[in-house]
Amino acid sequence: MVADSAVGASPAEPRPPRGRQDEAILREYTRPVAFYVWATALPWAFWFAAAYLSHLPEQSQAVLVSTLMLSLAGLFSPLAVVVAFIWNRPRLRADIVTRLKWPGADRLPWVLAAVLLVPVSLLAAQGVSLFFGYGLDQFSLRGGFTFSTGLMPAWATLIGAAIIEELAWHSYGTDTLVRKMRVFSASMLFTLIWALWHVPLSFIDGYYQNEVVESGVLATLNFPISMIAFVLVMNWLYYRCGRSILVPVIFHASANMSAELFMTHPDSKIIQTGVLLIFSAAIVIRDRSLFFDRPAVAPELSQDDARADG
């Protein structure tokens, strides 16, 4: 469990429930349904429109620009929803700004884990694949990308998506679920929502998710299954680093870039999912109090809070 104590608590006083965060601020994250409805509906609208444009026979400059703008609008939509939800909530804004800071030198091992876990698991999976007859060429650097995003460089898409997404998911999205849910349950629910959130991207010609779908049924199924391990590990690091938003950003960006770093065979990515599922199961068992302790039910909102939520 995270070693942080409640603000103002002496060493002899109990830690907050699960040692995860100050429950007083947690009660401010009160709109899970509204958040996820808007954070999913808006990207779907923009991305399905982008998908339609991406399949037009004539890909003129105007069509390419429009596709890019719609794609970016979908990506930024969840963050825009967060801004709208916290606009008149100073305590929420202060909490989020605080969590945008570097987690501190004592958290460096966890930051390094955020950087290295996914690429190391990929290398391990490629090593395992050798026993099944796959080649050493997988360890060669790709020197390019397996997908395109029109006018946007692929590397900018990979890093930018990680930053923008996690600024929404781990500034407001995760905490609004965890407010009254166990971390494990919240992680599983978020995995389902996130998998559905990505669906329209699989229809945009040339995008990563579109390339995954065209790779076959196994690769298509592997994408949402891999999210289970991805979310569990990411939330584990998130709480290990005192709810630092930067750590999920680093973890997500590292995962995105490592997926394009080597000449990895698609089947090795399936093996990687197995490796990460085993690792995530181990951390859930080891840190079961973090994942399974019951959340504290926050007191009822005041009338002022309820009006601000409305």
C-alpha cells in the first residue's frame, strides 16, 4: 500500500482507507456517470465522422485536414469534459494541480517501473516466442511506424495521445469511480469503458486500431484483453506514487512507443499480454488491500456542492 499518511495525521493515527488518498478530497469527485457518458459520446461522434471522411475515394488536402481536426477533437473531448466539471470547483482544481507535480525522489523506483515495465515485458515476450520458432529479427529496431495518422506524425500521436488521455482519466476519471468502488472493480469497469471508447478508431483508415483489426481476430481480441493488465498496473503505479498524474502519463507513453520500437511479430504481442496478466495478478495478490479494501462512503454533499455538481 502507498505509505502516505493523511494530511495532518500523526504517526500514531490511522491512515486513510486503503492508504490511497485523503477521503475528504475524494468526496469531491462526484459525477462518474455524467463524466463517462460525455467523455465517450463526444469522441464517438467526432471519430465516426473522421472515419467516414477517411474512406472517401478522393483524399484531398481539405479532407485530410478535416479528418485530423475531428480526430483531435475526439482525443481532447474527455479533457474538455474534465475542465467543464472542475471549472467552478476550486478544491478539485487545487487537487488536480497538486497531482501534476513530480512525485518526488523517493518515488523514483516507481517512475522507473512506469518507464520500463512494458518494454521489458515486450522483450521477454519476444524471447519466449523464440521457443515457438519465431525469429531473432524481432529484436531489430523498426525505424518507422506500422500506422499513419494522415498529417500528424505517428510519434506525436503516440506521445500526445498518452498525455491528453491521462490528463483526463487520472485527473478526474479514476477518482470519480474509486470514490465508492474498490480499486479492482473500478479498474475493471474502466477497462470496459476504455475498450468501447477506442471502437470508432478502428474504423479510421490507417490508424493503429484499424491496423490491429485488419491483422486478424486474435490481434483484435488481444487489444481489449491487454487493457485489463495495462489498467491494473497503471493504477497500481498511480497509487504507489501518491496519485501522481504524471506517472500514468509516463507509463502510457512508454507503452505506446515500445509497441512500435521493435520488429515485433503480432503473436509476440499476444504473449506479452500473457506476461503482463501474470504480473498484474501478482501485484493484485501482493497489494490486495489496495485493490480490494472497501472504499469509505463519503458523507452526503452539502447543498452548495450539489448545486455545483448540477
